[in-house]
Amino acid sequence: MRVIFGQPTGTTPGEVPSGGGILPGALYRVNFPGPRSPNDYVELRSDSPFSPDSFTISFHMRTPARDTGTIFSYGTQQQPREIAFIGQAGSQSYTFFVNGERATVTIPKVLDGQWHVVAITWRNSDGQWRVMVDGQERASGSGLARGHRIRPGGTWILGQDQNIVGVRPRFERNNEYLGDIAEFHVHDEVLSDDDLRRLYSLQYPGDAVNWRRVAITPRGSARRTSHPVSVRLTVDSRGRPRVIVDAPSTVPTTGQEKTKCQTLLETTQTGGARGAFIPQCEEDGSFKTTQCHGSSGYCYCAHPTDGTRYEETGRRSWEGGMEHDCDTYWQTKGQEKTKCQTELETTEAGGAIGAFTPQCEEDGSYKTTQCHGSSGYCYCAHPTDGTRYEETGRRSWEGGMEHDCDTYWQTKGQEKTKCQTQVETTVPAPGAFIPQCEEDGSFKTTQCHGSTGYCYCAHPTDGTRYEETGRPTGRGQGTMDHDCNTYWQTREQEKTKCQTLVETTVPAPGAFIPQCEEDGSFKTTQCHGSTGYCYCAHPTDGTRYDETGRPTGRGQGTMDHDCNTYWKTRAIPDRGLVVGGVAPGGVAPGGVVTGGVTPGGVTPGVTSRRKKLPELP
């Protein structure tokens, strides 16, 4: 098994070359300095077998980038994204892949240039996964790659997403990770809370991948540096566990590739012109975020990776200090303001007295606890769009929030889609088919049956499987005879009774047009736009139960009957749903009429048994 991250340098004294990689003689980290390149990654080689039905992956990360890129990926010939954790562009969200299936994970407060400990667990029995950051659970879910066993013989990569797995892997420039990674461990089981604490304390190395023993082969411009590290286990103000990484910067080991700052410094000192600017470097080789020009007396904020000086921040050293916080200025420079930052700026510039002022994190997201200074109320909020959940409101002097606002927004319910509902309600009995859903809850357009080994094209909305497209899984989705992403669009589907009625009804004044569900069935509450009345109805044939009629103005929530179940207990009468306008005292066909109705109540061209109906309200 091989493992890959970012890029290559030399061998540190005390290290033993091994099979094209380097066995570390001490604690170390790998750094991806940027700019992004498809050539930067690190490969890890481990001799331990790896084909588990569950796992725990943990690592230390530090990134100053708003767009993290790919932290790690494990790919096989059959599935390049067997396991992967990839940052989404311009956000705090990550995509967690198992067997190509994905879950979206939002982790606030990690894009701050500080060290964080991340642990990810997954098991195949129910597809349950968890993501912990600094010892606290930040996201979780279920149904991800349920029943799947991780394929053996794959390649691990940190710093890049694998498009092609093999001797010549292929990468994309925009997918490269920026920042540092350390203490990357993989266990072939879901660790207990006690074992996680041992892992955080650096006392429980991975059995599948052990950061202390795995051979590494850096590529491109990524580099490996010494990394003395210690970890503190403590608790926060709410008594929750918290992990703090103490990782001082270190001077690059002799023989390692120099950073851009170190190279510039060396060049300037040996041959620079008199009065030339001399860059100032941190111990780890990055640029200091405050750069001062000795000859002019000016200091500027600067970017720690490429040394860009922001001239607008210039200030003479004797003028009393910098006006900007140079440690963070480079993070927001040149970037579009977030929604929170824009709202804050607008409110501060012209907000009314007592107006709510949003509180933003350093990375521009909303704080998950928002407090209104005038009312004294605090609320849980969504970190991306700032939605305040009013039901969590609590006055600040009442003793703290009742909910954990860091996670409340994740559980704030949305109605489940048909696919998500089927996944939750399907009993995982032998031979049972469990549908596969996209992140947005729609059905995947390629559905595979684990027991039969067949895959089919499917409709993304209702999950209809097109049996004629079935192919054995062994041939792979890439060899399906049809393009499942578009097949459902061109596949001529038989329309349901409700859909046919909607299409064929002439929208004449007073005509009734039925309302259909997404799957084509009749909605169990049918409302007539002209009369203003709503009725319970049968989902299959559209029978309308007139005794349930109520004015729309009262709201469907005040119907006297539960229309979702009323049709189950009501004997189907000898009349159908009349489509079209029927005059008071008019005559309607005994069956469902599919077309316009004349003012006399008779549908042209339809011969049917008739009976007198009571006048409708």
C-alpha cells in the first residue's frame, strides 16, 4: 500500500532511505508552500494490509488558505476516490468521499493559520461517519457507502485528489493543499473515545498508516521539516474536551530546500545593492507578516508565503505602530467580502440605533452564536448565511445558551427527500436494495444493487430504475452502455393519470386542474382555484371526497380530516375527479374526465354513464 502527500526535498540526518521514500528519524511535518501546482504531493508507502469495513483517520493540519484543497486521498484502480477529504473552493466546507459516495462537512474555525487536530471515522454497517476537530464532534451522518468494504492495494496521497491511480498519477493544480500536515495516522477500526484520547496524546499510532514509520516520497515543491510537537488535553468553558497542539516553528534541517524567503535573504546579503530591501524570515522559513525597510524606515504588512508587500499598509516605524493587524491582513487582502463582513460593514456605516449588528469570525463566516446588543438576546445561527434560529433565543444574563450553537445549525431539520427517506426506512435485510442519494438528496442516476451485482440508470427525482440498462457491477460504471446522467431525460416515461390530466385539461375559466406529487400521483389535498375550496383526495385515481371540502382561506392546516390518510379509510364512491368547469346543478361523467367541460357540464366526445351531483360550494 502506498500513501501520497505534497512534494520532495532532501534527507535529514538520522533518516534512513527506504524504497524510494524516507523513514523519519524524528517528528516532522510536510509543508505545501504554494503557489498551487499539479506536481506537488507526497507519497506514503506502508507495508500494512488495508481492506477494512471501518476506519479512523487522524491528522494535524494548519492552513492559512480560504480554499484548503485536498488534504488526503486513498485511490484504487477501480475507484480513485475510495477515500478522500477535499476542501470546497472558497468555503469552510469539505467533501468526504467513501467509494465515490460523498458527504458534505462544514468545519468552522480551521482556516485560521493555527494547528488543529482532525479525526474522521466511518463504518460500513450503517454508513455512519463522524468528524471531530480539536476533540469535539463537528459533523456526523449515516448512509455513506453502506455495506462497502474498502478496496485493498490503493495509493494514499496527501495534498492532492487522484484522477488517475498508478505509476504516473494525474493531478489538478487547483486541488493541491496549502499549508502543513503532520501526525497522519490510519486505524482499520472506529476508535472508542478512550482510544481517541490516546491518539490525540500521540500514544496510539495508526496500524494501517503510522506517521512515525511510514516511508515518504515528497514530490514537487512540498518540503519536509522537523516538527517538535506536544499536545494538551483540556476542557473548554462548557466542560467539553478540547485538544490543543503546541508546535513551535523550527529551523529547516541542513540539506533541505530553502524557502523563497531564505533564498531572497541569502541573495540580498551576499550581493544586494546598498540600501536594498532585505526580507525578514520566520524560523520556519516563511516571510514575517510585518516587513520593514531599513533605509526608508517604512514597515508593511506582507504575505507569509510569497512575501507580497501591501503598500497601502505602509507606515514609518516611528509613527507609533501599524494601523493593521499584519498577522491576519494577508488573509483578507484582495478577497471578496463574505456575506457577514458585508452586512457588518453596511450596518456599521448606516444602521439605525438599536439595529442588529452581526458578529463575524476571522475567516468571514458568521459566529454560530449571535447576540443582539439592544435586546440582550443571543441566538444560535448558521455560519454561512447567518440564519438566526429564533427558538434558541436566550437572554445573555440567563446563564448561557441551552443549545450547542457550534452544531445546532447542522441538525436544524429540513424535510427529507424521497431518496433520503427510502435510505432511512429500508431494512438492511439480505438482498434488500438500498438506494444511493446525491448530496442534495436526489437519487444518483446510476443505482447499483449490492446483492445482484447489477447497476442501472435511474431517474434523479423519483428513483425509477430502467431495467433495460442493467449491467453487472464488475464491468464498472464506466462501461455502462448508456449515459445515466442524461438517459432519464430522453427515456420516454409512461405518464401517470394525474400528469395526463394536467397536460390535457383546457385551462378555461373555472376549470379544475389537479395537483400532482413529484412521483406523478395525485396530491391528497386538492384545491380548486376558482371556488376557493380544498378537498381530501385519493392519491392513485384522484377521487375527491366532497364532504371534506373547506375554504382555502382557513388554510390546509385547519382541514377537519388528515388528507394523507383519509383516503385509506374512505370507501371509493361511484364518481371520479371531475376536470373542468361544472355549472351549479350540472352533470358530470361518472369517471374522471380528461379535458375541458362545456358550460353544461358535458365533456365533448365523451360517452359515459351520468348521474346528478350535488352542487359544489
